[in-house]
Amino acid sequence: MDSLETELDRARDLAVDDLADAIESIGFECTRCGACCKGYDPDSDGDDETTEADATDREPHTATVFPDEIRDLQDAGDYDWRDVARPMPYGLDDEGDGDAGETFEWALQTDACGDCTFYEESEDGTGHCGVHDDRPLICKTYPFSVALGGTSQPMGEAVDAEGMVRAHECEGLGRDISREEAEELAAALKERAIREIEEAIAVRENYESRDVDGVVVHDSEGQKRPDGTRIERENGSQ
């Protein structure tokens, strides 16, 4: 397996034109269906209307967000950290009075139905992002990802591929996309690939196992509580 540093070099060497060619070949236009922003029932055919009563049966929307992206969203809407992000649920145990354990990175916050907290929907079912101009890179690049070992794959397995570009389940795939839009998306995709690997390297370098009560989130800046508060290192530094 290649090292993260090797993967980072590969990400930095990605050619935006080549990525744009692949995106053009696959094709994409957002239909504003909202599927990539909403929680889902793994056993549902997708036609059921969701209420808070059956939210416990749904898998929540999970999209990785970097610490600086959280702060950008905070500044954009005067939000608290917890309004924007939640700890990644993987590795946490529910002890009855709240989660406990250690996890890595942050996910966008969700509402009681498991939908992204920033997702808005009109009466006709058309979806809209309430922070569209400030949305994280993973949202800007969905449904695409780059096949590099250090980068994450959004929701589900790839359903199409062209070169290193992978396309994930989305009803907007296969539609015409302009060259300008493809290049803009490709540039964001390269930026995301680089940022994800840089984040992974920083998490590895800053990791420090913590024997403390409650939840600890390890990110590129160190260890934090679910509200974004940093936990002091054992040597007393932040």
C-alpha cells in the first residue's frame, strides 16, 4: 500500500484538464433532488415520506467536513460549532446517557430525520442548500471522487468510472455538462483530494490517545470535544 505522502504527491500531480475530460465523459447536472443531502432508510424504495417518528430507522446523512470549513460556515451564519458539525459516529459507543469514545474527523450536522441541517426543501420537493456558497468541498464535488488511497468515497459504491474519476449514485449522472462547469468541478475535485490526504497526514501526526470521559474527536488540529473545544495535550499545550 502506498504511503499517504506518496498519495499526496499523486493528488498534487492530478491534471485538472484530465479530470474535466472524465467528468464530461460521464456527464452530470444537479437536479436538486436532495438525495445527497438527506438521511435514508436502507430498506426503503426511496418513495416514503420521512417524519421524526420514523427517523430512528434511517441512516443519517454523513458528509466529511474539515475544521476550517466548519469555522467558515460558523462565520457565514453566526452558528455554534455544534450547529455545523457533529463527531463522526464511527467508533463511538452509546452508553445510554450520551456517546463516548474516540473518533476521527467531523461530519456535517443533521436534523432529527437524519437530513443535513442545512438542507431545505420547497413544497414541490425541490432541494436547496442553505449555505450553498460556503458548502464544503465534499458537497461541491458530489457525486464524484478520485480513486486515490488517501481520499474518501462519498455515499455508496461507484456506479460509473472514467480514468481515476469515480461517479456515485445520483440521478443527475449522464446529463450534459458544459466544459466550464466540468473544469470548475474538476478543480474542486483536485483540491478536495489534496485536502483529504493532507488532513489524514495531520491527524496521524497529531494523534494522541486520550483516556478521558465522553467523546474525543481527533482531527488535523489535535483533540477536541464535540463542541469544538480543544483538549489540552498531556504536556499542557493545546
